[in-house]
Amino acid sequence: MRAILLAFARPPIPAHRRDFFFGPSRLFRCEVCSTVVPPLISCHRLVIAERAVVYPSRKEVHYHPPRDGGRGKWVDDPGGVGREIIREIRTCPSCATAREGPA
């Protein structure tokens, strides 16, 4: 009986992963003022660097499933232009409002 119970027992959690399972949950360090933000306080992400990007058009990449017994079809992706985030930082609410300015 003991062998059966040991077979279903959870393996021990390694020391380097214990904080992930039992330690402070959802805490983060503000990358501006370097303080540890307590739990239940939202994390704000500020964009530091971004770049312009041109997306090329692609032929027949999205599948639209059939409707009302018809056949499905492949449609083109038109492409376009946009901006990509290169770097962003995690900040506490007070640093985020100070960096963004009043809304």
C-alpha cells in the first residue's frame, strides 16, 4: 500500500523553483525607481524604443471556413505599415504617471 501512495506523491520542488511555487506572487521590480511593488498593484509597461515596419502582402494565407454548406476559401493578406516595440520597461504606477505626464 505504501508503494502505491509513494508512486502518486508529488516530487520535491527544487530550491531554485520554490519561490515560483510558494514565494511572492505577482511581484515585480520597477525598472525606473528599483522598488519592489507589492502584490495587487498593476504593472505599467512604458515603451522606450520602437521602429517603423512595412509588412509585405501575402497571397492566400488566411482560410475562411465554409458557410451554409459552401466551400471554404483562402484569402490574401494585404500587408501594410505599422510600428513594432523594440524595448519596453516595467514600472510602478507612480513612475508611469511621472514619465507619461498628466493625461
